[in-house]
Amino acid sequence: MSTPGNAANPAELTETTEDKRPKFGNRFLTDDNDVFKHNAWDNVEWDEEQEKEALAAVTKNSTQKMNAEDKEKFQNDADKFWDSFYGVHQNRFFKDRHWLFTEFTELAAPHAAEDQKPRSIFELGCGVGNTILPILKYSNEPQLKVYGCDFSERAIEILKTSKDYDTKRCEVFVMDATLDEWSVPFAEGSLDIIVLIFVLSAIEPTKMSRVAGSCFRYLRPGGLLLFRDYGRYDMAQLRFKSGKCLEDNFYVRGDGTLVYFFTQEEVRDLFCKAGFVEEQSVVDRRLQVNRGRMLKMYRVWIQTKMRKPITETINQ
Ligand SMILES: C[S@@+](CC[C@H](N)C(=O)[O-])C[C@H]1O[C@@H](n2cnc3c(N)ncnc32)[C@H](O)[C@@H]1O
């Protein structure tokens, strides 16, 4: 299997069984001598020295930017590189992400006693269904409607052949989420939830605000956007070799797929400028440990929940 930084590593996308945990901050490392006693530690603090080392690694791998021609190729053919990725990996990295329903409780089916108004959920960049399939599997809502799009035709084909794909409650389709106008089977202002899990990082930074704006338009007033993605100085960013950087914090992996590493502020800015109000923003810093090889791997993810206000504020 390729190492992080060289390929869209399935292990990066699925995280690990250690992630099947009851929310952030479950296991703390209080004594450095204990570090190899478990596979992962939550909410690890970074000291100044570590931040400096991370900055030095990023400066080193990003000072030399990719030439314009290569950059254009990777950006213009991004869907084809993802097609090849899914051609190789199929849905083998599919794992039931239990953290989905603990971090994003909103995705779980409401209790019977709660308002059973039919819910609609849309996932952008749904891939082979690592989020959509568990939602369908664990929801008993007959009227639930789950939509998903991905610009990789291969991913959508694979998802549609899954045994848990339920055509009554789910509709997935090929679409580039960065288009000005989405061609979608639902109306503007209609969706309850939009999910962006490890997808915005695959999109060119200059197109991200357009995607945020489209999400805002299609959510109903009071609707919720759920976001989880790579954070700045994640291990995968530090491991890139020179020559792989398209622009600051935006890289191409060995398999041609693109990845951006966000700060919490960038994510906040992006969605708040589109009109959202932030309900949650967490930097999930985890130390993953390879006990066999005595390796320490510092992971950083950003998790955010953004609400579309019930009444839109008009900027004076
Ligand atoms: C890192 S994968 C994550 C897939 C899925 N969300 C998951 O968590 O397993 C990124 C996905 O985003 C899709 N993607 C990237 N850019 C896209 C775009 N502009 N429009 C639609 N899908 C896109 C890729 O094809 C890929 O399936």
C-alpha cells in the first residue's frame, strides 16, 4: 500500500478502528513513557518546537512550486485521476465509520418520538459511499432521501452496485461540484443536511468559495452543513517531497489526486462568507502510533458544523 502523501491512501480516508470512539478527547497521553501502550491518543498538544518543525518541513516541500503546465494537467484532469484511483481500489477501503454518528449525530435517524418529517441529505464527493451507505443502513426512515454526487464516474458506478444501495431512498449521480450551476434532482433551499467529508481538500482553492455558495443556496433555511477534512500540518502534508506542491498547502499525490490542508480559520472564513453561522469548529489532533515499528504519526483534521440562518441577514 502506498504511503500517505504519495497516494490517496485508503487508510487516510477510512482512518483507523481507533476512530470508532465516543467523540473527541477520549484517551489522553499524560505520560510520554506510555506513548506506545495504545494505537492512538486524542487531543494531543503540539509544543512550539513541533510547530516549528512542521513549518520547516512545509516550507521545504513547498518553496519550489510545480510548473504551470503540469499544474493545469492535474487540475483539468482531476476527475480522471480519481477514476483511476477507484479503478485500483474499488470499494476495498470501505469501512463502517462509527464515528460518523458520534461526531455527526445529525446524520443518525431521529428517535421515533421526534418529528418524523422526511429528511433530505446530500453528500458532495460521496466516492463509493463510505458515508451514504452507513446512513442508509442504520436509518429506518422510509421517507429518507439521501443524494450523493461525485465527479468520478467510476466511484458512482461502484456505489450503485453496492448491496446496501437502496434506490427507493437514495439517488447518486455524476456531477462536478465546482460548476456554477448544479444539475440536481432537488430544489434550491430544500435540503436538510449537506455533507462534505474529505472532499473540499480535493478541490482547487480558487473554486472552494463557489462550492460553499452552492451549498448555502441548496440548504433550506435552518439547514446544516457538516464538514470534516485534512488540517494544516497533518502528517500527510509534512511527508510530501519537493516538486509536488501546486500552491501553498495544495499538493498532488503520487496517484495524481489533489489535496489541500486547511486551517480552522480558513474553513470558518470560507463558510461564513457564504452566509453560514458556525455551530462547531474543532481541530482534531490525534497521535497515531505504529507500535511494531515504534513510529509516531501526528494527524490533524478539521471538523466544522455550519448552519444556514433561518432568516438571511442583509449586509448593509
Ligand atoms: C478523498 S475522497 C473522499 C470520498 C468520500 N467523501 C469519503 O469520505 O470516502 C474525495 C472525493 O471527492 C471527489 N471529488 C473531488 N473533486 C470533486 C468535484 N469537483 N466534484 C465532485 N466530486 C469531487 C473525488 O472523486 C473523491 O471521490
